[in-house]
Amino acid sequence: MKRLLIVPLLFAASLTTGAEFTVLLPQQSSITFVSKQMNVPVEGSFRKFAARIAVDPAKPEAGKASIEIDLASIDTGSAEADEEVADKAWFDTKNNPIASFTSGSIVSTGNGQYQVSGKMTIKGKTLDIKAPFTLRPAGSALLIEGAFPLKRLGFNIGSGIWADTSVVADEVQIRFSFTVAAAKK
């Protein structure tokens, strides 16, 4: 029984000793979304993204993140919809292939919960974003999970006939889950 308790205690100790977690584990990470079309939830994901994250669980407020999303890697569950959102009215992936987020500040909101403020750029437009998230151990790695609402029209996503919010809601819920490991010394 004592041996079973040692492993979690060692991990907890490593979280408080200043180990910096910087290695993204892409197979254990995801960026997903939920939008509403005619008030029906539509879920999807982005299959390709890069995230440069540096976080010390003992000092999460000093963390940094830079995320790039390949917009053409969208997966709505429909090849026809994936092609539609690549067009100029939506993401215009030919001229704007990448969406990016760069963190600014991180503040603790209590009980292992935090909020990151930063800049999101989509289709050449940069806006301030705030996203709540949690940090927790995941084996020998660290799991960062959160969600935030994104107003698509602020980025000119879904212009023309698609700007009608009775057809496609303006608010899209973005969810992220990043698993990061400590860099090997």
C-alpha cells in the first residue's frame, strides 16, 4: 500500500519543484468546437494544429502559449461542409490558412482554475480573447483544458448570406485540451 502512495506523491512533488512542461503530446491533445445551425448544435474539430506551451505548475501565471491552427484541417463530419467553410465567405483558407492565438497574461481564479488573456487572429483580424482553463496532472504529463465563446462575425467568418445569425449562430464554443510533458534534461 505504501508503494502505491509513493507514485502520486512523487508526481505532486515534481509539480511543485519548478519543472517546466513544454513538450506537446499531439495525439493526446485536441481543439474542437460547437456551433449552432438553425439552433441545432454542430460539433467539429481541427485535425492539424501546433502549440508551443511553457508552463510551470508551481507558477502557472508565468506560463506562455502560442497556438496555430490549420483552418483547412477542419472536420465538421461532412466533406461538403468542410469544403464550404474553406471558401471566401467563411475561413478563406486560400488567403488565410492559419488562425493563431498568442497568450498575454494568465491569472488564477482559484481552485486550480485560471484565465488566459491573449490575441486571436483569424482572416487577418486580431481580437482580444479570454479563456478559462484548468491544470491537472495526467500521468507524468500536465493536462490543460478549457473553453471559450468566439463571436465568428467579429472575424468576418460567415459573411454574405451566412451572416444571418438566425441560420448560423454568431457564438461558437471553442474547446481545447492540451497534454504537455516536461522537457527531458
